[in-house]
Amino acid sequence: MSSEPIIRCEGVGKAFQLYLHRNDQLKQVLFGLWRKFYKEHWVLHDIGFSIGKGEKVGIIGRNGAGKTTLLQILCGITRPTRGSFEVKGRVAPILALGSGFDGLLTGRENALIGGAILGLKRNEVEKRLPAIAAFADIGPFFDQPMRLYSSGMVARVAFAICANADADILIVDEALSVGDEVFQAKCEAFISDFAKKGTILVVSHDLHFLATLCDRLIWIDDGSVRAVGSPEEVIPEYKEVVLAAA
């Protein structure tokens, strides 16, 4: 593990615009320079941390704490309302597996597009297609339109693309809860192998998995960082608070 920061957040906050009436969004476009037609809902408040190259960090917190929104910011899916962040290196974002796929295209065609989105050139993706197909392990369905796939098959293809992206950073959001036990075991094996060479940031409710994998945990509570430390330090306190609130 290197002391060189590869992921950095400073004062990151995120607010979503909530429109209470049907026409308020149109009014905001037309008259937004003079008046707000929405309410701000802040899901992240002043988030700050850094992750060193080669470090394995887990994010924990109750549902709705802002964990997924934070990962979406780091992956460039959404932008922070305030604050700044920096991510160095190629990222394989395993978030909402397959949400960007086109159902009319085959798994192979979606793999070409997905690889390009992750920064690979077309010839690089084409060389990896046999490995992607083998990892997904969906047989002849790989060359069928994705509208015929089950959600588990979509997840297999999406994870297979990320697993073959030669990424520097793996960002995972509850991906292991999708698919059957064989697929989950394959994903866990890939993540464990990736941990030997790359940087990992993972959101999960599986505290045993995080304790085994991670060097540190970041506890997000109600949109703010409540604690940062080793799994041995953070998990007992987190369990105590969650059980008390149950």
C-alpha cells in the first residue's frame, strides 16, 4: 500500500432538487434566475477522506445514508453540489449492474460499448471478449438481445466487463447481492484477487466480508462521516448503534 492518495474528497456535499408540483420543474427552467421552485434535499454533508494507492476501504451505513450517492460522485455519474474530489487512474465502477445496457443489443455488443465507456479501445475490448464471455458464463445468450436476459444474466455480463477492464480502482456497490451463489463466489474471488494489486472502494452490508477484505472502514451516517478506522474499531460501534435503533 502506498501513501500516495489515489482517491480524495474534500468538503463534498450533494443536494437533490425536489419539485412538489407538476409544473415546478418547467417554471425553474423559465424563471429560475429570479426564484427557486424546488426544495433542496441534502444527502451528503462535508464528506472528506483520502484513500492511498493499493488500499482496500469499505463504506458502511444504514440504507439512505448517502453511500451510493458518494460512489456515483466518485465514478463521475453525478456531480457534487459543493466541495471537490479527485480520482487517479482507470476506474471499474460496479454500480447498479447493467443499468446502462441497451436491451436491443446483444451481450457481446453491450460489452463492446461498456468497455469503451471504461476507457478501453475497441481492439482492446475485442481481445477481451472471450474472457468476458467466459466470466459471464451465460452460454449462447451472450449473442442474443439483452431484452431476453434475466436480471442475473445482465449482472453477470456487467461484472465480467469490469473484471476485464484492467482497472486501477475497483468501486463496488452491493454487486454481490445480485445473482446466484456460484456467481457471487466468482465475484468474491475476483475481488480478493484484485485486492492483491489494486485499490478497492466497496459499499456492503456484509460486515464479515468487509472485515476480511478491508484495511479501513468509513462509516457514513445521515450523509456525514461518523467514523473512520480499522474494521476492528468501527464494526463493534456500528453494530451497537444499529441494534439500538432497531
